Amino acid sequence: MKIAVCIALIGSAISTATGMHDDDLLFGRDNNRVEVIQPQPHPVRQMSSVAGRFILDVGMDFYYDYTTGQPHLQFCRVQQVWISSGLVGSKSGFGNVFCESGCRNFFDLPTGGTPHHHFIFAAPSPGVYVWDVRGINGVARGGAPLQDMPYAYRVYMVAGNPLRLFGNVVPAQGYQGDLYSLRLTVQLRRGGAAIAQSTLPPNPTAIYPYMVGFNQPAGAYTIVAKLSKHLSRRMDNLSLAGARAQDWVFTTLGDLNNDDRVNDADLLQALFAFGTNTPDADANGDGVVNDADLLIILFNFGAVGEGAQ
Ligand SMILES: [Ca+2]
Ligand SMILES: [Ca+2]
């Protein structure tokens, strides 16, 4: 009995020490492509405050099949797709591996004979930080090459207790492109003046398609959300304290130059790119700039975003 209790205590001590492993990104295969098998979706992670900065341990490994005990993969590269400004992922012996600029921004599994690795992500100030990755160049255990992950897997990291907004992002009805290729900017205003803003690609595969954080005191704010190619939406007198759900539904397409107005500048941009596949001039995101894009701009001509100043 004493031994059993002792083992149970050791077991609980070990699971506490290694509890972060529950959230390790486990790379495996889904039919003929690489996939993060679990956790799906990734839970929102709270960073720890250590010596004046915020840190989080993020692990990765291959996914091992329960019945065979074998990994799905023999190789994959973890490729960063997006990272928030200020967030840095480092590893002992490797230095800074993941960051906004100047880092290699990928890591191969296995490295040094093992697919199991941990990174310390660090941020300088309270906020919500984002790390998006894809598994690419995968090779199945049997040697078959696998297709790359078609989407970005997102990890949200919360530093401190910032004001947070999270929820869904709905593009205009006529938009046919990938939501992830757009950028959402959420701006906090008080007395008409912008005091903070955060930009990220909306990710419909994440636990929340968007989440942003602001290191500001609780209170009532005006919030303006702008999705690229769309006119902005505005919410006045929104009471913020801690985290709050707030979905954004965008109704008006055609703002190609993102000045929050649909006018002749957008029309000219589409005309100059007519017949090409220039992404910035492709209002409806269907991959080509043609009369459908011109019609969207003409139909919404003169419209101004709710948050335009
Ligand atoms: Ca415009
Ligand atoms: Ca188009």
C-alpha cells in the first residue's frame, strides 16, 4: 500500500513536471498529407511571468499510433507561417529559431536523432501572441512522401492579463478567397484617438479565428476592426475587462488599397492589374483580376468604412 501511494505520488509529480507535454504539437499523417494530430484545436496557452518577461514551453513530437506504438512519420519540417511581433522561440543549443525576422523559422523532426523537442517562447510585455506553423516535406514511416499541411496550425499565447477580444471573422458574401490570406487589424480607440492595435491573419482552423490583446486598463472603448479588401466595422462604448467575445461580420468589399474607402484609387488598381492574377487587386479573391472585381468596386463605389477617420 505504501509503495502504491508512493508510486502514485511520484506519478503525479512527474505528470506535473511534464504536464506541458499534453499540449505538445504531435505531427502525424491524415491519409496522404501531414497533419497535427493533436491537440486539435490548440488550447489558448497562458505564459508564465519570469524575471520581467513572459515565457511558455512549447513542445513538438511525432504522433505515435496507439495500437502499433509506431510514429506515423519518419520526417517532417515544422515551418513557421506567421509570428507576432516581439515573440521569439528559442532552444538551448540552437539560439533563436522562430521570430519575426532574422530567424531560420523552421525546425526539422527528427533533429539530433529524436523528434521530441521543446522551445521556450518569450514575449516582452502583456498581450496576445500568435504562432502559426505548417508541417511540410513530410515522409511517412513507410517512406512515402506526403503532401504539405494545407492550413496553418495556430498557437495563441497570452502574456499577463491583457484586455482580450476573440471570436469569428466573416468576410463579405462575394469574397471567394482564403480568409487566412487577409489581415485583420483590431484597433482600440478612446476619445477618437487610436491607442493600440493588433494585426493578424484570421485563422478559421484555430480555437478562435482571431484573438487580440491590449495592455490597457479596463474600461469603455471604441473598437474598429478592418479586414483587408473590406471596409471597417466599428463598435462604440464597448466595455472591456479581461476577455470578451466579439465576432466581426464584414459586408463591403472593394477597398484594395486599404484606406477604408472604395473609390477611384481602388478602381484604378483593378484596371491596371486587369487580366493578371495580382493578389492585391483581386477584390473577390478568386485568383484573377477581371470584370467581377471591377463590378464589386463600382457597386460599392463611394462607400466609407465605419471606422474611417
Ligand atoms: Ca480604397
Ligand atoms: Ca477576382
